[in-house]
Amino acid sequence: MATAAADADTTAAKPKSVRSCTICKSRRAALKRPKTLEQICKECFYSVFEDEIHRVIVDNHLFKRGERVAIGASGGKDSTVLAYVMSELNRRHDYGLDLFLLSVDEGITGYRDDSLETVKRNEIQYGVPLKVVSYKELYGWTMDEIVKLIGLKNNCTFCGVFRRQALDRGAALLKVDKVVTGHNADDIAETVLLNILRGDIARLSRCTSITTGEDGPIPRCKPFKYTYEKEIVIYPCSMNTLTHSSRMHTSNDWITSLLSVSFNFNIRCSSTSLYFCIYSPNAYRGFAREFIKDLERIRPRAILDIIKSGEDFRISTSTKMPEQGNCERCGYISSQKWCKACVLLEGLNRGLPKLGIGRSRGLDNDRNKDTKQTNGEKNIQSKQCGTLDF
């Protein structure tokens, strides 16, 4: 009996085996990598994180030497890390790119304000020029004003449409060749799932493309296409936080746990941007996001598998795809006579915001009248239609 007790004490006294990094074999492992579940050290994590993004850029021929590239910068974790990594890789691998930061101010008090201050700090830290465009200047409306008018039910429709066009307009002002955005693997997997649930064949056929909008004003690239959201959050964190953060599971828990950590490389993102927009508590995408997180917890590879499925989809030749043209009112790319931004603005300016949600025969008739009156003129004031003519 005494011998058994002594053996138990000896066993308890034995120190736990220290795992070595599975890549370098020399340093102590600091985290279990979310994408592969490899036990690796901090230095190797930084290296593989950056090398994977570099390979994505090179293998997909995202850029050409001498191009002007705008980085979509919101001040959040994805765009802040993207700005740093693009600056670092451009210098290290001599891409020869002329980089700019491009931010959109939606006019959301208490949410976007703090984020824009972060972007302004990034401008100084990374030495990359910043351009900010706002909904108020472009459309005559802020999201605060739109939400006050329409409520919380359909406001994401307005914001999504306006932000996409605002990025293009800002890019046009900067005269850039491409825009890069911080869309990560989780975002793309969510989009594949959403388009399946909505039966949106047109978007499903292009949502996994690493470069989109090649037939539009300015192409957009996604260097983070295969990069997990959790790894983007871990990347700028200090060593003492890595192991803890890798154990986080639900999106709210693991993001909240990183709000007060110290950061390396002068990478600092806005704390408010780590949460969802204050005006989208019940956004449809949020349910898809939680579902993806549940799948990732069970099988981390699920995110890449969903993206691969989206890439391998083949659209039937009998499926009629929308024909791209130009908005008759502002000249922006559109498959309809008026682009979605002009339709939404028409409803707002007439005091009938829901008129821009879905289809309306009355609005179609009014558009036909306006088209006849203007004889197809495209150069309309920006606050009426968001024209791209500068």
C-alpha cells in the first residue's frame, strides 16, 4: 500500500513533457495552429503565416510590378494585419508596388470613429498614404441617418451596396490598378454557404474567386483567401497570449480574450472593430458565421473544404446569368438599368426607403421617366446617384 502511494507521488512529481515545435524541432511549441493543429513556436508561426500569403500572391499572379494598389482599411483586425503584411512582403520580396490605404467612413457614431483613428495611426506607422471617403460626401447620407429612417431590419442592404461602390470611387480617386481586401477564409466559406441557402447562382459562381471585378472599374484581390480568421487574430499577439488564444472556441470568447493583449510589430487594431457592427445584430450572415465556427471546432479543415467545394462548382450552361452593363444614371457597372446604389438612394431621397428594397413596378416606371428626361445623361450629382465620373 505504501509502495503504491510512493509510486503515485513519484508520478505526480514528474514534470510534463515539453513539446517541441514540429517545424524547427528546436524551440518550444507555443500554440496549436488553428488551420493544421500543428504544435509550433511563435517564430515558426510568423514565418509560415507570411510565407503562405506570399505563395498565394505569387501563385495567383495577383500583382504586376509597378502597380498602384489600394488596401481596403477599416481599422479592424483583418485589414490592419493585411496592411502590415502587404507592406512587409512588398519590401521583403521586392514586389515593386505603390501602396495606399483606403478607408470608407459609413457614418456610424461610436463604431467607425475609433476604427478610423486606428487607420490614421497605421498611415504613420507603415508610411502608407491614406485616403478616406465617406457616405455623407458621396451619397448625402450617413448610416446613422439611414438607420433612423429605415430601422435595423434592412439597413445592411444599404451599407453593403454603398460600401462596395464607395471603395471603387475611392480607388478611382487614387488612380490605383487594384484594391486588396482583408476577406479571409472564414468570410469566403460563409459567403459560399449564404449563396447556397439563397439559391444565388450568379454570386455562387464567383464568390470563391481570388480576384473579382475584372470586368468592372477596378479588380479586387483577396490575399487572405486561405488564411483563417483565428490565425489573423493570433498573428500580432505576444507569446504569452498565443497558447491561451488557441484554446478559444466560440467567436465571441476568443476575440474578446485578445482585446487587452500586447502587440508586436506595432500592429494595433481598433477594439470596437473586433465586434460586429452595432447596426447588424441580427444579420443573416451572423447565423452562417456561427455555423462555420461550429464546424471548425469539430473539424478545422471544414473551412478550406467549403472553399474548395465552391471552387469546384460547375454552373449549368442552361442557367441564365445576368448580363453586365452600366447604370444609365451614374455609369457604375450594373446588370439592370439602374445600379442598386441609385435605386436605394432614390428611395431614400423620396422619403420611401423601402422602395429600394426588392423590386417595385412604381420605381421602375419612375426610372423610365427619368431616363427619357435626361436622354441617357450619366454625369449626375454624386449625392443623387453616386456617379463615378470624376
